[in-house]
Amino acid sequence: MFVNRVPELAFLNQLLTRRHPGPAQLVLLYGRRRVGKTVLLHRWAQQSGLPYTYWAAEKETAPLQRRKLYARLLGVPFEQAPRFASWAELWEAAARLLQGQRRILILDELPYAAEADPAMLSALQHAWDQHFQAGELIIVLCGSHVRTMETLLARQSPLFGRLTGQWLLQPLDFAALRLFFPGWTVEERVALYAMVGGVPAYLAWLDPDRSLVENIRQVVLAPGSMFVAEPQFLLYDEVREPQTYLAILKAIGRGNHTLNEISNASLVGKTHLSTYLATLQALRLVERRLPVTIPVARRRKSRQGRYHFSDPYFRFYFRFIDPYQEYLVTEPERLLIGVKQGLRAFVGGSAFEELAQEWLRRQGRIEALPFEPEAVGSHWSRRVQVDAVAVNWQTQDVLLGECKWTDAPIDRKIMRELVEEKTPKVRRDLEAYGGPWRVHYAFFARHGFTEAARRFGKDHGALLVDLAQLDADLQ
């Protein structure tokens, strides 16, 4: 199923008519596995009206890769293509074959080719400089190894300065889930977003004709499920010491978020832990979060950083599945009971807070907040924690937001706790960054607000956002 991707298609379509620096284009499109790169490129190439060649490198020897690529260019079976002794020789032949043609050439899983023969990239750079740059060819370089693909942008890369465009493909946003699961309630879609995020492949693995609980039982937790195998598959494909990375991920999944906590839980010394965490960050699996109330100039040296999963499915897997792997085959219902019992707190502490923060960003962009936020996130310190926070250091405005994924409406007591108890503590945390601060409020509720809460919110000028409004505003 292909949905959304409007900005991405617009970026790719403008390559077809761009005339600067020339009609020839050399573009990088990359992103994590399962995010939909190949589907996007095929859809774009098919709609372009141009002839195109798609080739995906495999984990095999360079001579085999070269022969298969040239077979694709010729449009013949692999066995009928000539052999090439080097990438330079192949590109010379390709330049002669494609001379004068307006054509799209998609080179997918490029890191496999560069790994098999490091000379591949320098040979491509030479071919671009000598042949393709002055021609009509549109070359798209694609890959899932994010770290490797980003090295192509570095000054040390043979392709540095040659690329005419780049795009990091992100998962789909929350609104796309309605297209995948049109019959689901908004509660189910938020819960699903907490579990798998917007990764197209994960969404496609699920059955829209079944409920969320049925999908968890019959698809996610099924023995042999792709969901169960996915984390280890990704790690074994990306890193050399997967067991060490698994230990770190398990530690984070058990609720350890500081360096000390992760080191103690994983038994990985802090000296080496930072290197492993940096790799997990480069893979877009883990992120280092800081209180949004810390100004940009102070963020780099801050010691308040906490490490969290940036990939929602990894967050779900290491919370609910990995600790109970032994029950998958013998007692799968035991896992399902655990998911049912813990899912409400899991959704409330992850996706619902993140969607509330996204709501604040969007409202800020359309000037629907009391001030224009410079940053949105959450706040924590030894004194207090606040779920959704927007801040502007120039105007000294801060918005404090409380999120409640409960079965009951938000009552006046919850609002008073934020206004009367948490606000003075946040003000104390902000004293180091000037003042006085103007404080604004927002409350996000799964099941709305009591009448007393609405009156209290009105008296304090608070924004009251129920789930229906949140869903509508994020579409």
C-alpha cells in the first residue's frame, strides 16, 4: 500500500525538470530499513514517463554485482551479460551504453557494493566527472545503512561535492495510520503508533480487518512472526557485536536511561558505552534526550541527557516481548496478558506525549499558541517532570502541558497539581536562564474533562485538547 509521501515525490519530481547545474542529477536517498525507500523510488520512476533501471546490490562478490548491474542496463538475463574486471571498466561501458539517453538509474543497497569493493565509489565519481555529469542521466543512490550513506556526504567521500540532492526518508506521520486502518478507533491508532510508529512495512504486516488486540495476538506475537525476528535481524545486519548492543537495548527497555543506569544494567563499561550508544543513535534506534528548557548553547555540555528508544517498535519489543521470549511458543497468551496490562501506561508515556508535543509544534507554526515556540519537548529535573513543554527563551514564555491517557476524564485535581505544585518547581529550574517567565498551560486528555476541570482551565487560560481534537488537528 502506497500512501502519503507528497513532499518526497515533489522532491523527486523536480529532478526531472531541473536544469541546474545540468539535466544530469546525482541524488542520495536513504533511510532505515522498512521505511519504504524502494517502493517510493519505483512509484516515482514508473510515474516519471522516463525509462528506468533499478538495481539492488546483494551481499556477494564485486564481479557478480557488476555483471548483474550491467545485465539490468541491457535488459538481458544475468548469464548473457559480459564480465568486468573493475568498476571503472563497468562504468566506461555503461557510459557508452547510456550516452545521450534521458534515463533514471536507481542504485539500491549501495553500501553492499562499497563493502565488496571500496573502489566502487571512486570509480563512480570518476565516471560522473568524465561522462555522466554532462549527460542526461538521473542517478539515485539508495541504501538502508544510514551511517554508511551519510559518509557519502562527508568531505572524505569520493562523491563529496558531486551530489545534486539528498533526502533522508522518515517514517510516516500519525495521520497516515488512518489510511492503513480506516475502521479503527482513534484509541487503537494511537496505541498502534506507540507500538510500531509510522514504518510502512510494519503497518503493512498488520491486518486492517482485525482489531488491535487480535493483531497483537495473531500477528505480532505469533511464533515465527516477522515482528519477533525484526530487532535481531536489523542489529545483525548493521553491527559487528550484536550481543553487546542487545545488552544495551535490553537495559534501556527495562527503564534504564542514564549512562550510569545503562552501564550497570548491561555490564558495559562507561568508557565504551558512549561509543555503542553513538552507533545506536546513528542507526536511528536510540536518541539522547535533554530537557527542552535547556538553551541550545548549553545543551552540548549538559549532564541531564537520557537515552530512549527513538524507534517505537524497539521500544515495544524490549518492553513486552524480549523479557518473555520463552513464553512465545509455549504460553503466548501469557505475553498477551502482559501487553494488555501494561499497554495503557506504555501508550500514555510514549505516543500520547509525543503526539501532544507534535500538536504544540503545529499549533505554533500556525500561530495558534500564546507565543511562537523556539523548541518543543518535555522537561525534567530533580524537582519535577512535565510531559509536553514549549519554550521561547527570547520572550521568556513557557507552556506546560499535562497528558493523561486514562479511562476517566481529567479532573480539577490534576490541573491544580500542574498549576500550583509543578509550576513553582519549573520556575526554579528556569531561574538560571533569566526571567521573569510567563507560564501558559495545556492539557491533553484521552477522555476529555470534567466540568470543574473545564472551569478551572478557563480561569487559567489553558488549552484543553481531547483525543478527537488531537486526532483532527494532526490529520
